[in-house]
Amino acid sequence: MMIDDHGEKLFEWVDTSPGGYVNKKQQVRRDAKTGVRGVYVTASVKKGEVLATLPWSALISGEKPGDTSFCDTIAETAREMSIVATADRHNTTCSSQPTSTYGPYAELLYATRDGFPLFRDDAESLLMKVVGRHLPPRPERINFHLTLWRNACGGVKEAPVVSTDPARNLQLFEHAAILVQTRAEWVLGSVSGERMAV
């Protein structure tokens, strides 16, 4: 196992966000062979000790404060990932390019575009016991999520342009739709919750 730079940057970003906190007794590691990442404690943790606090302001929601609609959240998630993708393609953080408001979080979301994070079977089983449900995204629900996005939001035809490449625009929006809905389904227990955020 090696320390995962994306995960560590995310921890640092959360810890320095207003209202955010990450306990220093943990770190993100990645298996060099499989690419699977996980959070590991590095020292004893007492029962009830807080490991992390993520404020609502650190979650991606609609473009304007207070925008929490399903379609707005998907559009904002796609926009944030597009900013990261542009910087990634140009291998730069040029000051003339827009920067992501959500920094390392948007980078991690974008990094999952070719496949969602996986857990070792024993780790997933333990985590499912703790949270009491299946971890998103459930493969059998992906088509459902894409259909819901197309029907509710008009699909890519109604989506704002976040990339001048139409194929890239579609890829970003489909990925954002799956991310937003699976997170909402997991947290809220349904895809029709009042507050949508990633």
C-alpha cells in the first residue's frame, strides 16, 4: 500500500474548508496493483472520536448559492469536472484558466470517469454492515440514472456546454448524472430528495 496523493489532497482540502475537519489519525492509501484506495487509521481511535466533518458548503450543488435542484447539481458537477479535465489535458494550472471551486474533490470525481472506486470484498462487506446498505453506484441502476437524467433534465440537449467537444460534454454530464443520483440515493434513500448534492 502506498499513500494516495488524490486522497491526501482531498483530506487537506476538507480540513481547511470552513467547518471541515479531518482527524490526523488516518490517511488515504492505494494498492499499487489494483488501484483500490481506502482510508486507514494510523493510530488508536477512541469510540465516538470524530474522524471527519464535511460541511454542506463543501458539497457540489447548483451554480448559485441555494440551487439544490437535481438538474442544477448535475450541471455544476459536470462544470467542475470540465475545469479539472481542461487543466489535466493541458497539464497546467494556468492563471488564465478558471479554477475549480471544489479543487481536490472535483479532481477525485473526474478521476472516477473510467470506473468507480472499488473496495476489496471484505472491506465492502464491513462497510455495508456499518452503513446498512449497498454502496453506490449499483451497476444495475446506472441505466436508470441516465434515463432519469435524460427525462428530468432533457439530457445533453438541454445541458449547458461545459466542453466544446460534444462527446466530452456528453461524457461529463452522464458521469455527473450517475454521481449525483447515486450519492443522493445513498444518502437520502431515494432519487427524489429535496436537496441534491455530490
